[in-house]
Amino acid sequence: MAFTAEEKLKHLRIKRNIKLFETDYWALSDVSAMTQAQKDYRQALRDITKTATSLEDVTWPTKPE
């Protein structure tokens, strides 16, 4: 089954949102402030659809420790 461009982008966004969700705790007020690397990683995830259109052509940023 072939996916449409719209479906591919939807799947990319779902995967991106999962990755963002996994780091939401970094932004909690009772956790120490986010490092610049953490902020950059989350921004790169938010910007991923500016360069990628599907899971097939995405290059995920490296998650900082």
C-alpha cells in the first residue's frame, strides 16, 4: 500500500510529536532549567517538517543526555 504525501507527512508529525513528548519533562518548572542543547533539540524537532516530508527522508537530531 502506497501512502500519499499527506499521509507520509502525518506519520512524520506523529513520530516527531512522540519524540517531543518524551522530553516534555525537561520543561517542567520543578526540574532544573533546560540546557541549551535540550532547547536546540526540541526546536530541531519542531522544525523537522521544514526539511523532511516523510519518515523515509528524515534525519533526526541527536537527543542530548
